[in-house]
Amino acid sequence: MTFATATQALKQTAGLFKDGGTTLCFDLAGIERADSAGMALLVEWLRLAQEADIRLRYARPPEHLQAMARVSGLAECLSPDPATD
């Protein structure tokens, strides 16, 4: 989730927020690299979920992503979901 991939990831996932579900969970375990654009993508997904009244959870965020979230003041939004962790 970097500047090079975030825009495409947003385009590929935008429809998930329009399907009318109640819960959406992104498994972040496979994220090997992330930068500020990746963090912005996570925040945008939260915004889209809020607009669509969807409960969004991030499962298994890797430590490097959690560290970025802490520095950015976004640690709470990346708290692992105990139901999927």
C-alpha cells in the first residue's frame, strides 16, 4: 500500500462500499510495504464505510503498519479485530 498502488486499490475496492452489506473486513496481513498514501487509503476506506453505514474492521495489521498508525494518531482504527485475528 504505497503511493504507486493506493489509487488503484481504491478504485478496485470502491464497489464494496456500495453493495449494501453491514460489515466489511480487510485482512492486512499480506501488506509488506506501506507509506503515507497507504495510510490515507485506510482512512478513506473508513470514511466510505461511515458514509455507507458499514462496520469496517482491519484484521491482522502487520507491526510496521501499526507503528505508522501510532505515529499518525490512527492506532485505534487499526486495532486488530478479535473475531478475525
